[in-house]
Amino acid sequence: MDILEEVKIILDITDYSKDELLNIYIRKSKQMIKQYLNTNETLEEIESNYVDAIEELVVYMYRIKGKENIKSMAQGSRSVTYADVVFPAFVANMLPVPLVILRG
């Protein structure tokens, strides 16, 4: 089963209406993980090595669509607090420690 199919099962999506959006999120997730890890791995290697993290990131991105970076909301006096972190910690915990390159 590929990433798209598994994500659709997790999100209980049974038709093809969200496939384009999910494929965009899959592509972005692979790139975000590559940047987070600061690695020279190809996107294909990222996909094969970190399937679960990609799936979790895609599901997260799908569920927060329209509410990106909102940490909390209050109705009285309309207060919105935005999160500083875009890459969720629960996904980072599924990945190895990012590569640090020392230059001297």
C-alpha cells in the first residue's frame, strides 16, 4: 500500500476528491523532513526510510488546513495565539536527530 492509500484510510476518505491535495501534502512533507534532517538523502530515500513520519505529517497538515500555526483561540474579545513551531514535535520524535554540519 502506498502513502496516499494509507493516509486516506487514516482520514477515512473513500473517494478521489482529496487526492490532489493529499499528493501536494505528501510532496511537501518529504521536502520538510529532508530539510529538517539536513540530509543529502534523495526524496525517494526519505519516502522509503520515513514512511510513518510522512504519513503523520500529511494527516496533521490535512487536519489543520485553514488553521495553520494557530496555537489557541478565544471567543470573548477574539484572541488568537500563533504557534512558533511549524514542524510538529510528534513527527520530529519519529525521526533521527538532524545532521549538524560544523564548518571551521
